Amino acid sequence: MPDADAATDAEDDALIARFAAGDQAAARVLTARLAPGVLALARRMLRDAAEAEDVAQEAMLRLWKIAPDWQAGRAKPSTWLYRVAQNLCTDRLRRARGTGLDAAPEPVDDAPGALDRLITADRAAALNAAMARLPDRQRLALHLRHFDGRSNIEIAEIMEVSVEAVESLTGRAKRALAGMLIAKREGLGLG
Amino acid sequence: MAHMTESEDTELEEFFAAARQAEPPPSPAFLGRVLADAADQGYGRAAPAPARSDVWARVRTALRSIGGMPGVAALAVCALFGLGLGYTGQSGLDAITVLGQELDAGFDDYAVGGFDTSELEG
């Protein structure tokens, strides 16, 4: 729905302008519209609720700070915000790996347990655990596509890659998930 | 790797739908922090009028720049001297004016006495 998207972006632009003029009600609307998505993205990338809240708060703070200089129509507010959040997540992941706090390539600890929960049809937990085992960029692309409902074009803008690269990332991610979830499900006799 | 089948795609979508439903909403505490950050920016807030103590601080700074109280005293003496000079200067100016008139009269006498106008007459 490009028209609806354009209208939403224009509304966000107008809200940013109102906020910059001192309208706190505009800040509340922007927070309600944008913060949940940014937080969900950060949760997906960092797999740590407190760290995710820090990143989402920081991303929103950058929006508040840039508001007086925001140029309507140049960048989509949500795309700009998600790019900021993505960069903040990448920095934190790099730092964590650099200091050896997250030296293991993927958090596999909770995966077997979560996959076993398929027996009780806890698909959400199984999917989250399986997604946590994906490489960062595949996880991000898949999150934006299937949890945030972004188009491949928007994902390409946020991730600063080509649309073809997005298609490749999501394709590989979904095949990996299918391998982890569906095959396991059949192995558990639930297929 | 082989492409996914349609049934695999459908099944995977069921996992996504379940995970979307299970997504926890942002906590009120988190939303409160975000809004507090927004309020902290202070956009649209009028700049506060300078406090009385600020005015006096500015006066003290200005006085200090001219040498403090000795400087102020010197300035006051100069101002009084200037006023006095103004009054006394008025009488001095009158004397100069009178002297000027006398000189002017003397010049007229000289001019009349110096020329013999009868020589010009035919």
C-alpha cells in the first residue's frame, strides 16, 4: 500500500515538526507509532530485553534530538529510525563478541529446549530460538519482513543493501528455519 | 539449497504468526523513559527571564571592567568637573563675545579714518 505508507510517513513528518515546536502530545503519538517496532527489532537482534530497551531508547532519543533539523520528505522517519537502531545493535553485538562475552557463534543453549516445546505446540518459542541461531543480517531481514511487515524495498533501504541481497538473505534464512523447525517437527512425530 | 515447497512455506508462516502473537508489548516504564527524553529536549519552551541576581551580577561585572569602585569614583569626579566647566564656561564665553565686539568697533574706526574719500570725488 504505497499510498497508505506515504500518508503515514507524511503524518510522521508532521508529528516530528509539531514535536520540534514544543508539542509533547506529538511525542506521545510518535512514541506509540514507532517505539514498539524499534524495540521489537532490538529484541530480535540482541536477545536481551534490557539491552534492547537501551537501544530502542537511544534510537528514539536521536529522533528527538534531530527533530528541529528534520527535513520532511527526505527520509522516511521509520526507515531512518530502524537504520539507527540496526547500527546501534550491530555496534553492541560487535562489542560483545569482541570482549568474548558472547564468544559462542550462536546461542544454542535454549534452542534444544525450545524446539522440544514443539510437543506442546509452542511455536513462538521454537521460532524465536531458531531465529536466534541465524546470522545477524538474515535475522534482521527476516524480522523486518515477517514481524514488521516491511517490503523488500524498505528492507533494502534500512539495511543499505540491494533488493536482490534482501531476497537472498530472506530466502536463505527461511530455508534454514524450515530445516530447523519443520524437519524437527516431523522428527518429533508432529508432521 | 533447494527451494522451499509451498507447504513448507505455509507451515513456516504459522510459526511466524504464533511468534507475532507472542510478541510482548513495550513496558510502561520503557515508554515513560522515552517520553521523559522527549520532554528533556525542552523544545518550544520560552527562555527564562534573567533572575534578579543575574542582573546584579552583570552590573558587578560591568563595574569591575572599569576598575571597580575607584574607577566609579574617578568617573563621578570627571562628570562633576564636566558639569562645573559647563557652568563656568558660560561666563567665559560672554567675556570673549564682549571682547570681539570691541575689536569690531575699533576696526570700523580705522576703516573710516584710513580712507580719504574726497580724493575719489571728481
